[in-house]
Amino acid sequence: MPLSCKMDGRKMTALIAGEVDHHRAKQLMLDLERKIEISYPKELILDLSGVTFMDSSGIAVLLRTCRRMREVEGQFRVTQVPHQAGRVLRTAGLQKMMSITFSGEEE
């Protein structure tokens, strides 16, 4: 399963597994939006530890999810970003726009 979510009160943790590329990005965005609409979390933690590859489409997934969480006045964090995905996100400067913890860094 490419996306799995669990709730703890109003905190949602979403785990993405596999590749985040142009083939999967649109469905991931729709799935994340649907989960947000159903549960309206106060905090969404997006765990990327299961991501094996990410291209620039992953940037769009994160930006859209971040924007949606701001619309519902919730907090958004990205955690456990693997090395390859981290290069993509750092190159785009996403760490300046949202809370991101890269693998190997302390939270």
C-alpha cells in the first residue's frame, strides 16, 4: 500500500512507501486530501521513510499537502526523508517553507 494513515486523537501520521514520481503523484495528492477532509487533523506528520525514489512530482505533493493543512489551520511536518528524496527537497528549498527532518537528523 503506497499510503497508510493512522490517527492519534487529532494527530495524523501518514506513511508513504515506494516511488513518488509523476505516475503516482496525482493519486497521492488525492488520497492525502481525502484523508485530510475526512479527519481534519490538527497535525499531519508525513513520514517518507518508505520512499525509494522521488522526483520533482514529490515537491508538488508536499506543497499541495502543506497548503491544504494551512487551509484547515493545522500543522504539517515531513519526517524521515531518505537521502535521495532529501536531495530533491533540498534543491527545491522546501526546508525553508515547511518543517522537514531528513533521515539521520534528530527530530
